[in-house]
Amino acid sequence: MKKAALFLLVILAVCFSGNAFAVSAQKEIRPGFIYVGPVGDAGWTYAHDQGRQEMEKLSYVQPSTFIETVPEGAESARVINGLVRKGHNLIFTTSFGYMDATIDVAKRNKDVVFMHCSGFKTADNVGTYFGRMYEPRYLSGLVAGKMTRKNVIGYVAAFPIPEVIRGINAFTLGVRSVNPQAEVKVVWTQTWFDPGVERDAADSLLDVGADVLTMHQDAPATMQAAEARGAYVIGYNSDMRSFAPNAFLTAPIWNWGALYTKLAEEVHNGTWKSEQIWSGMKEELVGLAELSSAVPSDVQALVVEKTNAIKAGSLHPFAGPIKDQGGKVVVAAGQTPEDGALLGMNYFVEGVQGTIPK
């Protein structure tokens, strides 16, 4: 799904390059969306679908088409082609595994604009987009570090790829900035959406003493586990508090609507050009859900302070000094990693308990 950094060397070669090509203005926009999961997952796909609906409010955007639960890989090319044949002129492919299929279909349909989420390959009529989710992850770590009483925090992780590792590290750095004694225990599920497996992983962390949980999956299973066991929980992708009204603290969330609206406007006006977008909290592509009333006022004030600092550019979650699990300095004092290093992150920071499977 969101596996961009599996191909670090290629990313470093092409990341964030622009392209002078611009498509002709389109009187009407006919959007099409390819989703990797169900729109009712309450997570990744749900958040994209909210953005789709926001974009449809534009007067020149026709009712869009979405196709959910599309397998990644070669099968997706057939589905993307189907949208082209039906006249869609702006197509969003919202999972990493659609990258090659998107490029292949785009080569044969130069009059269609394609936007691929989380990938790194572009063409004259293909751009990419993603968000700096590590920023609100860091803020959610501040909350977890303040709310834990046992100094044991559980993280239900999806796949051992740089995107997920980066999120775990940002979260842990936030935790340790306010509570140096706390540890973040990681359990891998090798899933994006498998509620049963994810619930078991969450329960295993609660069994070893975690009193705050968070996760990087699309289902609310971790939320429900925390609610059932009297722990706190931090969600992901969207505001999932309805699944854990007593346990919920906050959630790093996606706000795709503004970006989708902007891209539709550019295609409509003829100003769209191929580029690689990696926006953060300043651009409001990512953010932190409203804190629950369980979070004390002083912690809420701290989150506001750090949020403003991130948006102003005076705070970077990965500013050094940072050590890895073995105590080696991986980011020196006064230094901040380049985007390429963030996109290819393959180590755990100090404070994480767990290993990264090969």
C-alpha cells in the first residue's frame, strides 16, 4: 500500500522533481478513484473518500466514480483502464502498489491526468502526493508520554517499511521528549486491514503491561481492544473516537479534501503540472484530531505550542541529537535529516523495543 521507501535509491534520484509539461484546461472534471480497501474501513480509504466528497463540491466537478478494494499490482491496470474508457480525465490511484500500473496506463492516455499516492514515479501526465505524517505522529507521542502511568506504550505496526518505521520513531521521539523513562513496544502484523490479526496484536501488548496503545493500520481494532481493557489509545488516519469513546486520546489524521480540491482546480484552469507533493501540517494535509477531555489542560497547551512550532518551522521532530537503539548517534546535534534520509529510514530510535524484520 504505502511502501514508497522500499525503493530508496530511486526515490533519491527522482524525489520532488517538477516537470514543465502542463495539461490543457478542462471545462469539466470527471474524477475517478481507485481504493485499496473499503470506504467503510474508518481509516486510510475512508479518509481519501472524505476528500473525494469535498472535491465534488466544486461546480465544474462531475460526480466522481470510486472503485474500492482493488488488488495492488497488475490487476489494478485493468481497473484504471476502465476509468479512462468511461471518460474520467483526473484519476487518483491511492495506494503504493498501483504505481507501475498507473504509469503504464498513463503512457497510453496522455490527455488524462493521473495522481498517484505515495509513489515516486512520475511522467508528463502523472504526479505523486503524500504527507509528512511524522509531524502529528510526534505530537501524538507527546500525549502518550504524558498519559502513560506504567511507562509502557504499545505500537501495533503494519509492515516494516520506512514509512511505518518513520512513524514509530517520530512517535517515540515525542514520547521521550516529555517522558525519558517510557518505552514503546512494537508488534508487527504484516497487514493494512485485518481486524482480527490487529486485535490480537493489541491484546498482546496490553498483556505485557501497555497502558497506552497506538497503531499504523486502517481498521479500528486496536481502538476497540484498548476500550475493552481500560487502556488509553491513539488512533490513525481519521478521528476514530466513536470506536473507543472512553479510551480515545487523539489521532494523527489525513485531510485530503483541500489537496484534492486544489488539484481539480489546477486541471480545470490548465495550470496543473507533474510534481511530487510531500506536504505537512503547515499545508494542513496532515494534522492531529481534537484532543479528548481526558487529556489534562497543561498537556493540551503543550500540544498547541509544539503544533505552532512545527508549522512555523522552528521544530522538526527529527532534529538531532538522535540515537538509535544501540546508542549510536544517527542524527548529530544541530542537524536535521534530508528528505531522502527520512524516506529511507530503516532503523529504530532509542526508546523503541522491538526489531525490524527483513
